[in-house]
Amino acid sequence: MIREATVMDIPRINELGELLHENFSNLFKINEMLNDGYSKVIVYEKEDLIVGFISATLFYDTCDILSLVVDPNYRNKMVASNLITYLISEGGENLKLVTLEVATHNIPAINLYEKFGFEIVHTREKYYKDDDAYLMARKSE
Ligand SMILES: CC(C)(COP(=O)(O)OP(=O)(O)OC[C@H]1O[C@@H](n2cnc3c(N)ncnc32)[C@H](O)[C@@H]1OP(=O)(O)O)[C@@H](O)C(=O)NCCC(=O)NCCS
């Protein structure tokens, strides 16, 4: 089941987020995102376990994906794909641009985003501690 996150989900989201950034819970204040009116935090739940989540900001016609993580035991089962599809559908017809940053070595994620029509538009050097980042964008008419 895919649904909007609630405050009860925060510990598990932070646990998954630590797989992405060791300092995840300080960098991304999920509790604030749940209430700020422009962020989206969406979880994928399987048998009462959150196996993945995506977080993003949604302003007017633009969505910026901040984090996307799937539990290693549940990868390659379309969990991330379903989360992205859900997020994009939440944006509705007005959504014209979706952007994100991804580490240049992160081939699984780059492949995933390219499958959804994202293109590399810029390289941000030394964006991460150990890597550059691609800025990727997906435009719709
Ligand atoms: C990247 C990540 C979110 C993908 O999640 P997932 O649920 O396994 O992805 P899906 O099953 O929906 O995969 C869809 C597509 O992504 C690509 N992909 C996913 N895993 C891949 C891998 N290990 N190697 C190459 N391509 C991969 C493929 O194009 C795949 O399509 P295909 O199955 O038709 O080949 C997951 O590996 C993850 O959580 N990684 C760690 C966190 C991270 O890097 N997040 C992204 C930060 S920007």
C-alpha cells in the first residue's frame, strides 16, 4: 500500500534515511515536512512494514525530489517506481517540472530516473562528500 506518511512513521523513515545520509534525521526534519504545507512524504507499506519512502517539495508546477530509499531486502520489486508514479500523480496535471540531485556513481538510481524520462541537465561538482551530483530534470508539456 502506498500512502502519505504520518508522525508514527517517522522513526522508520529516519532508519531508512540513514542508508542514504548518516545524518539524515538532522538534515531532513520529517516531522516539519509533514506539516509545512508544501512537502510530500510518501511511504510504501508491505505487511505493516514500511519498505520504502520518497520525500519531495511541491511548489506550484515544480516538484523537487529530496530523498528516495528502499529497504535493501525489497529492492528490484518496483517499490521505488511505484513511489515515483504516486508522487507524480499527486502533482496532477499542473506539474511541469520534476528535479532531483543524484550522485554520479549511483547507477541504479540514475537508471531508475532515466526510465521515468529524467535527463541529466547539469553536474554539481563536489555536491556530496565523496562524489559529484547530477541535477536531473523531467519536463512535461
Ligand atoms: C535506487 C533505489 C531507490 C531503487 O529502488 P527499487 O525499488 O529497487 O527500484 P525499482 O525496482 O523500482 O527499479 C526500477 C528501475 O531502476 C533501475 N534499477 C534499480 N536497481 C538497479 C540496479 N541495482 N542496477 C541497475 N539499475 C537498477 C532499473 O532501470 C529498474 O528497471 P528494470 O527493473 O526494468 O531494470 C534503491 O536501490 C535504493 O534505495 N538505493 C539506495 C538509496 C538511493 O540511492 N536512493 C536514490 C537517491 S537519489
